[in-house]
Amino acid sequence: MNILVKRVLRFLGFDRAVTFGILARSWSLISGPITMVIIATGLTAPQQGFYFTFSSLLGLQMFFDLGLMYVLAQFASHEFVNLSWGRGGRLEGDAVALRRFTDLLCKTVLWFGIAAILMMVILVPVGLVFFGQKGNADFHWRLPWALAVIGTSLNIFVTPFFSIIMGSGDVITVNKRELAAALLSSLLCWVVIGLHGGLYAAFAVNLGALAISWGYLLSRRPELVKLAWHGWFGKERAERKTPGGLSWWGEIWPMQWRMAVSSGASYFIFQLFNPVLFQYHGAVVAGQMGMTMTAANALAAGSMTVLQAKVPEFGKLIAIRDWVGLDHLFFQVTKKMVLLVLIGAIVGICSIFLFQTYYLSFGKRFLPFGQVAMLFGAVLSQVLGGALASYLRAHKKEPLMKMTVMASILQGIATWYLGREYGSLGAISGFFALTTFFNLPFCYYIWKKCRKQWHLVDME
């Protein structure tokens, strides 16, 4: 029996990296019933709306990292063709590749440090103004909001280190860190709500992630932190300026600015639901949307883990121009990812149906069942588009920028108008229609065109 189970898991793509990734991203589903009980007893419905709208506004962090997190992983994967991790987490390999890698790390650490400061300075007052419009709230939200922004900003600063570790191919470390952070964040959140801490739970989530991130980094990859420090303040600073280093404007910026536009535009696709519903239909409806979107996002992220674990290999295959191997790996992984989406969607929809049928006090914290099914249906199109995008971006290019901007404009208008006029049903209907009938077909067209052009030119 154990052998059969192992074979099934291997067929679905479950190696150690994928398993930790699946557990990390599906933890919100595992912890969902517990969280619902704690929220139902410790937070009021309006507080739940504030809590999830906090999360949506904190999603504005993508406007501060400007797409660099994803770009960093792609560039690191290409450099690690000639590098490897040695004892004690030291980097070993070709001297030129090591110099380029150090330059990449140092410049991005500085970038994220500035981004973290800007986020604190800008988002705290923006949130105070937005939430202040609901002046009748009879609970504390101002200090919890400020702390949540500070916690998110500090987490941004640690981002470049783990993006590089992911790009190096050490996916296990990154996914184990995410799992541990998810577990601790949930526990701290539950404790704070259980102790009647209210919206301070939003800061507790960030605090848990921050503690685990720095704990892993300092215990498992301390040399990476030293490398960044010495790259700015030690002798390596002069070495980074010698010929053979990384050209930010010539190599990184051409992809980064496109990723910045794409990631910024995607906010209006995925994060606008809660603020719109909060503004026009109140905190209770926003809370239902937030709870349902949490389940849908866990499904999408969990299934995408199978693909993301292989993205560093995409970069290495592209670096040696093994197009046949790249396509074989991509199609193999994508099939497994789709199967996981279908299984997860069925389980998720049935679970919420049972909640709303037999445990109404919990079930009413989600959107109506029909809207849940429509949202989960859109997840399949979402992850397929994400797979195509990952394939293209592994080439260190971003051909989807124009499409993403168009999609974000259409989705933003649809979410605002349909959400205002028809509530959550309108918002989800617009999301389902655009994701299925615009985003995915357009993304496939661009993927097919670029794949042919990029690979054919090289083969000629």
C-alpha cells in the first residue's frame, strides 16, 4: 500500500520540494476550519471585513518591489549554471559568475531596503484615510494597521535573499521556510484573536513570517548575509566594480520595468475585490469575499507549487539552450498541476457546501455556494495562464506586459462597476469571464508566438 501511495505521489510530481511547497500553500485550507472558529468567536463580522481588507491593501507592496523579486530568481538561476552551494552555505564556482552574483545580491538588497522604507511612509497614511471613512467602527484599527504595514515592510527586506535561494535551485529550503512561517503565523494569529487582540492579529501574521525568515537565513545561509554586507562595506565593494560585473541597466532593467508594470497591473486583477466591496457594501460582505478568496488563492498557490519547484530548472535548461528538454519538463509538470487543480477544486467546493448546509454559523462567513463554485472554476484558467507566463519569463524576458495592463484595466473597471452595482456576484462574474475568455486565450497566443520565435532563431 505504501509503495502504491509513493508511486501516485511521484506521478503527481510530489518530491520533497513540492511536498513542502504544497503544505505551505495549502496550510490556509488545513487551518481554515480552526481559523473560522476563532474568527467567529473572537472577531465580529465587521472586524473580519477590516482584517481581509487590510490584506488587500497590503498587497500594494508589489508597487514597491517593482517586479524585482521574480526577476531576481530568474537571473540567479542562470548564474547558478556555474555556481553551487558549498559547506556552511558558502558559494563556490566560477569567479566571474560569483562576481556577477555578488553584484546582483548587493544591488537588490539596497533596492528592497529603500522599498521597505517607502512602503511604511506611504501606506500607513493611505490606510488611515481609507479606513477612516468608516468612522463608526467601535474597535481599534489604527495602530493594528500601522503595525501590519511595518511588519509587511520588514518582510519585504528579506525577500531578495530567498528569491536568490529559490533561483539557485534550493527549492526545499525556501518551501520549508514558507511552511514554518505559515504555521507560526497562524498560531500567533489564533493566540492574538483568542486573547481578544482583535485586528492586532494582522501584525501577528507578519511577525511570525519575519521571525521564521530571519531564523532560517541566519542559521542556514549566514554566508549569504555576510556576502551582501561585505559587498557594500568590505573589500568586495571594489571588486564588484571591476569588469565582468552585472549591468543593472543593460541586463536587469529591461525585464524589470516590464515585470514592474505587469505586477503592478495585476493588483487590479486580484486585490481590488475587498476594497470595492468594503467601500460600497460594507465590512461584512468584504469579509465573506476575503474568506472565499483565501481558499481560492490557496488552491491556486498549492497547485502552482508543482510548477514553481521546477522553474529554476527551466532557467538552467534555457541557459544551455536545451529546448527539447525544456518543453518536455514544462508539459509534464503542467499536466500534473492541472490534475491537482481539479482535485483541489472538487474538494474545496464540496467542503464549503457542507459548511453552508450543516454548519451555517461558519458557512455564512463564505460567499454563497454558487459564487464559490464560479470562483474556483476561474482558478483553473488562472493557473494555466500562470504556467505559460512562468515558461516565458524563465527566458529573462517579459512579453506579457501589454496583455497584463489591458487585462488589469478591464478587470479593474469590471470589479468596480459590477461590484458596486451587483455586489460579490458581479465582482466574481466579471473575474470569471475575463480570466477564462480573455486572459488565458491571449496568454496562450503570446506563449505560442514567442516560443516559436525565440527557439527557432536559436536553432537556425
